[in-house]
Amino acid sequence: MSFGSSPIRSPSQFPDSPLSRVLRQPLLMGLFLPIQDGGWTPSTLPRTTTWTFDYNAALTLQAEELGFDLVFGLAQWASKGGYGGATKYREISLDSFMVTAALAAATKRILLLSTLHVLYGPWHPVHLAKFGATLDHIAKGRWGINVVTGYAAREPAMFGMQKVEHDRRYEMADVFVTRLEQLWSMTENLTVDGPFWAMEDAFVTPKPRFGRPILVSAGGSPAGVAYGARYSDLMFITSPAGNQLEDAVASLPAHVAAIHAAAAQTGRQMRTIINPMVLCRDTEREAVAYRDAIEAAADEVAVENFAEHGRRGDAQSWRNQRRSHRAIGGNLHLVGNPQQIVDSFLRLKKAGVDGMQLTFYDFAVDLEHFGQKVLPLMYEAGLRIADDAVPSVPPAPALSG
Ligand SMILES: Cc1cc2nc3c(=O)[nH]c(=O)nc-3n(C[C@H](O)[C@H](O)[C@H](O)COP(=O)(O)O)c2cc1C
């Protein structure tokens, strides 16, 4: 079901947009910022990773310096104690929207994506159309929304809301984003009396530079894919068969083909990007030892609570994540030496995936190792190409926090 339409163009249809620039890369490279305490891994093994803004800002500049294409953070609404355990896993988190907004003026080249629960609050489309137009201008076309509808069982209650049924949420998101697109593109006032959101003489300027901000979504259900096909430039996908590479590369081609087919039916193109946890060391033996040490220090209570949170939610992707996988985090586990990591990327690309949204355990340290040891091999393998048009960026400041 689709409500109304607008003649809006995606930034990917503007050859000089920041999105078009990064889409010229053979494999998109993103960094999933750890703006929540514990990142993706409820483990007590010592690490530098912390949720603070300074740490995440430094990581973003580090990623930009390394030539990464995008960063984004997740959005969650945890009650006191987070997911519990000794670590109070994810009790503390910064807001994804605010963090990327603050990074917009501090960065020059990297794309910034904010995860937003558009149905909580409730937000009104006029709010986000105005905020988005503002950020689009601050970031010069580098900002976008990862539209999420809220799979978690308990989050809506925090806003005094009842949980809305899975497919109905995608219908509501469809209306919400249609209104955003109308407000971003229309040169006259918009008056509608529903469904869901009414507005009279609503108007938003400045208009975004490249049609609209970047739109992203995440999910694998038929309703989620159909929504993404209508609106998203990028879709964050999960491996339908869980987080072992062999299972992922076997199951991804059909999944990705279905996503591309759905987009083609709406006359659009959509890229897919997957979220691996990369545990890389100079040798495979060291990488495996690193993984084992993280697992040995798992906060078992938090692992169990987080798994239970997943079971109680209604996300159709992530269904094949077994409990033990959540001790490490990420949607796929890539453990090995630099060449093995690059070989995994090559296999995932061959399986149809267009990009990697990386998660690490010890972010600043592991990202630096990745930049020194893995990225050069990615250039050799043709997964990355030099972008001579990229303006130079200042070196990353010292990490703190
Ligand atoms: C990489 C990735 C990141 C996600 N980030 C968030 C998030 O920050 N907040 C959230 O509520 N849901 C997040 N989700 C969940 C999705 O929004 C969606 O609810 C879930 O993937 C289920 O969609 P489906 O039922 O269409 O498969 C994320 C999903 C993926 C794959």
C-alpha cells in the first residue's frame, strides 16, 4: 500500500551528490559507531570502546581519514539497568540523531546516517522534514535517515504508546516518508487530513540539495523489503541463515536478488549493506584467541537478557541469531588474518552484498589495525578504489574517554 506520491529524486540520481560518489566504490565501507555502552558485545574483556561523544567523534574522523564511506549509530530506548548483568549492557546510550547532527559540522566527506524511530513520540513529518533539510545543508548532502519502525516489545510503552502490529508499522512509515518527500520537494503548501498525520499549509525550506536526504532502512520481512523498495537508497540486511560465513554466503544470493527485484518493480535501485563483526589479527591463531578471550569474558546474564529481548521483539530478520552469537555481536562473525578478512569480503560481494557496515570489539584499536593491514589488501583486491576527488581531511585527534 502506498499513500500519495511525489516526483522527488534520490540523491543517487545526482552524479555530483555525496551518495553518488560513494556508490562508485566497488564495496561500500561503513562504520557502526558504538554510541551505546558495551557496543555490540556484552563482554568484560578490557577495551578502549566507550559510548562517549568524544570517542565516537574521534572514530568518525579516523574512519573519514581512512576513506570510509559512512558512519551511523543505532537507536534504542533502554530502561534502567539496560540489558543487565555486571556490565548493565547498553544502559547508557547517546542518541543517534543528535550524534550525527553534531558530527555534520565536524566532518567533510563521510556520510552520516541517523537511526530514527519515526513512529515513536509521536514525531510529526513536519518536524523531521525541517530537521532533515537543516542537516542536509549543514552536511552538504551527506546526511540521511535510517528509518526504523520499532521491533522491540517494550520500547513503545516508554512513550505511552501501544505496540503497533509489524506490517501496520511499515504502512505508517510509508505514509510518514511520503509526507517527508512531499515536504522536501513541493514548492507549494501541503494540506492533508490523514491518514495518521494531518497538516495544513505545511511548507519546508530550504529544500535539500540533492532531491532529498539519503534514506536507509533495515529489515528482511516481505513488508520491510517492500517498504525499502519504495524509498530506501540503502538497505541494511542480515544474513538469513545466521552469522557463520558459510551459511551467509549460501543464503544471501537469493535474499539479495529478491531485494533487488522488489526495488526494480518500483523502478528504483537499492544497495544492500551487511553488518559483520570483524575480529582481525596478524595471524589467524591470534584472531581466534582474541575471539575466544572475548567469549570467555562474556557477561552471561546480559547475553541471555539481550537474546530474550530479541525473542520478545517481532523483527523477522535476526531470527537465526543463536544465543551464543549474541556474545560476540554483529550479524556475521569474520575472524581471521587480514587476507582472510578480505577473502570473506570478496565472498560476500560475490553473494550479492554491496557493502560492509563494520562492527569491532575494541573500536579505535581494531579500526587502526584494519586501516593498516586490511584496507591496503582491499585496494589490491579491487574492493576499494582511490577517490582522487576526495578533499583532504585533518588527522584524527587523540582519542579520549
Ligand atoms: C544493521 C541493522 C541495524 C538496525 N538498527 C536498529 C536500530 O538502531 N533500532 C531499531 O529499533 N531497530 C534496528 N534494526 C531493526 C530493524 O529496524 C527492523 O526492525 C528489523 O531488522 C526487522 O525488520 P523485519 O521485520 O522487516 O525483518 C536494525 C536492523 C539491522 C539489520
